[in-house]
Amino acid sequence: MRRLAVGLLSAASVVTVALVLAAVLEPGKRSLELDIYVLVIGAMAVLTAVLAARRAYPLAARSAIAEALEDEPRTAIRPPDLDRTERVLSMATNAAFDVHFRLRPILREVAEQRLADRRGLREALGDELWELVRPDREPPNRRFGEGIEVEQLARVLDRLEAV
């Protein structure tokens, strides 16, 4: 604050010296010179008041209104069913148990939904997919036997999507 007052006094001194010089050099225009002097001193006083207020109440980095209006970045939310299905697909490539008891019910459900009004399910699904979803399929003899091949799984899923 003291620095601000010293700056104002220094500037006022310079303006006063300019007024005295103007009065000596042009003695007949005293009214105009005083008007200009008062205008400049008033402008400096307003500037000083604004700077003092700004120092007393500093601006926030951002206003509360701007922060409230800002949209929060949206994060992509993965559906829980997608994570579960990905795990089932991964497990089905490793064990016959998972193919029969985890993947098969999902494939059956999707096939039933896609073919609800159709007849001839076996022909519509194709042999490879029908073998996985047929109602009379027996559970595997070896729980940890070989699962479904990745290529076969891709073909089955493509066929199911095509239905």
C-alpha cells in the first residue's frame, strides 16, 4: 500500500511540475491548464483506488460461476455385463466346463431372443452354433478339458450376430 501511495505522489509531482511549466509558458490559458490538471489528478486517484481494491480483494483464478458452469469430464463407463461377458469368453477358451456352463447359457439366451418367432432353429443357427446351444447337449466329462478354440468362438459369434 505504501508503494502505491509513493507512486501516486511521484506522478502527482510530475503533473504539478507540468502545470507550473504550462502556466509559465502559456500564461493566458490558465483555465484550460487547471482543467487538464484536475482531470489527470482525478484519473490517477481513480487508478490508485482500483489498484488498492484489487490488492485488498484479489481475483480468484476462476470465478465461482465459471467453475459451477464447467462440465465435468465424462468418463466412459463400461457396462458391468460387458465385463462379465468378456470374462466368460476368456474362460471359455480355456476350459470345457466354462464353455458348457457359462458361455452356452449366454449363447442360448441370445439365440432365443433372435429366433423367438422363427421355426427351424437348427438350420438358422448352423451346425457349429447349434452344437453349442442345443437343449440336449451333455455336460463335458472332463471339467478342465480343452475349451473352445478362439477361431471357432469367432465363427460362432459371427453366425449368431448374422441371425
